[in-house]
Amino acid sequence: MNLNCDCINRKNDLEENNSFMTNNDENDIYLKIIKYILFILSIIILNIKATHIYSPYINHKKDLKDIKVCLCAIGKKENLYAKEYVQHYKNLGYNHIFLYDNNVIGDEKFEDVLHNEVNDGFVTIIDRRGLRDQQCKSYNDCYEKNNKDYDWLSFFDLDEFLYIKNNKSIQEFLSDEKYNECKNVKINMLYYTDNDFIYYENKSLNERFTKYKLDYFPNIHIKSTVRGNLSRNYWASYENPHTSKVRYSSCNTLGEKIKFNTPFNKPNYTLAYLKHFHTKTLEEFWNKVQRGYNSRKFWWNKSNYTKRFKEFFLLNNKNKEKIEFIKNRYNIVIDSE
């Protein structure tokens, strides 16, 4: 009888131990699952913070004077317009301009006309003289080196002048709550004509060119103002300098979500737009054609020149005086029709 009782007791003890071990194993599995879930959540949270999907950076700044905005630009043979360009963006409230000098070695320098602006610390000139295909590379360089110091960075050419309705500063414009979720504000261009002028005049661009063409197809082009402190942001070389290639939330000037990787958007000029003095006069357009592009390689021959002047007349009126000027000055024949 005692033997049977001992066996029964041992059996019960063994079952209790097995049950206890089974419970411990299950607890270990649950703990591992919880740890794994917490690990995944921590990765997601870190990624959210790194990519600025949640963006407290600008929203926590209550005072407009604390919002810092800079402008990145690259130019070549544009000394005639550089001073007006710099003053325009200074008046809008930009804190600094990083200007990449892509002129030919031995030719004009931006310092020749911007020495005061450089000396007072508003403009920094970066040497890219004599180098080809520099626009996207310069944009990448500007963002990488300065995005930690500025809440927003704009990327506009020297013939693109931002206009904001009601004379708002750039800080007032970008701090609007409709841009809270936006990492890239894409601003449409509005192309301005030559006002039927042929020759350069020593007056500002905004004085000389007051007429624009609303139905001009290239108005769908945009340029970007990108939020600072993003973990990844780049422009792809040999592609377009209008927008970065990273999948961040992009919006138009109305705060509406739009595609992140397209250089185009349906124009809307309600709140803001870029005055694009694309051709200026025939005399100035010739200089632009000869200098080529900062973003791509182009070798021009006479047939290319003819094509460029045909493009000129898609935006501007064609008349006998202009056709004669092109023929006599540049020995290029343009159809009168």
C-alpha cells in the first residue's frame, strides 16, 4: 500500500513539474514575442523621427523670426541680374543665399557685383567655375551642408522671382498650418514675355517685363522649397532640377497633396508663384543660348540656334523687326509665319 501511495505521489509531483515547465515555456515564448514587437515598434518610431513623417520641427517655433529659410542657386553669365535677385529675396525675408558660381574660368565672377552682399554675410559664393553638369550636384551639396541649420531651403534660378500674395514674408508663407504635413512645397512658374523689347536696358527685370502668358504650356513646371533636417534628400544628376527624388510628402501652394517625383503641376497662382523671366529680350536670349545649361550638356550649331529662336517665339510675339534683328545680328533666318 505504501509503495502505491509513493508512486501516486511521485506521479502527481511529476505532472505538476511538467505543468510548471510548460507554463514557463509559454511565458518565455510570450516574452520573446513582446520583445520582438517592441523592437519592431522602436525601429518604426526611429524611422518616423529620422524621415520627419511627424514634423514638430517647424510647428514648435512660435515666433516667425525664429524660422530660418535659405536659398540655393547656381548661375552662369548672370551678373546683370544677380544684385536684383539677391535684393528681392532679402526683401522676402530669406536669411541667407548660397550662390554657386558656374561661370567660365577667366570670365565674370559673382563677387564683381555682390562684394557688399558677401561682406555683410548675406551671400555665400561657392566656386563651381569651369565645371559642367553642376545644377543637381550643387543642389545636393547645398542641402547636405545646410539642411541642419535651416527650417526650409528653396531652389530657384536667377531668372525666377518668388511672388507671395499680400506681401507676406517667406516665414509667414511657409509657417501656414496647411504645410504642416508637407516636406516639399512645389511652386508653379509663370512665364513672362519680352514685352516686345529687343535690346537690353539697364533697368530691373521687374520693371522691364510686366506681361505674362497664362496659356503657355511650360507654366506647369515647378520649383521646390524643401523642409530642412530630412534624413534623405537628393536631386538626380542629368534628370530634372525641379524636385528631389525622395518619396516625401509634397504639396502645391494651396497645401494640396501632389506627386513627389514630378517636375510638373497644374498651375495655380492664388497664393504664390515664380515670375520666370525666361527669355528676356532677343539680345539677352542670345547670351542665354550661348551659355548653355547648368544641368545638361548641349553643343549648339546653327540648326540648334534656329530651333531655340523658334522656341523664343512660342512665348513672345513675332514681328518683322525681331526677324530682321536675328538675321542681321546673328545671320539666322526665321520664317515670318
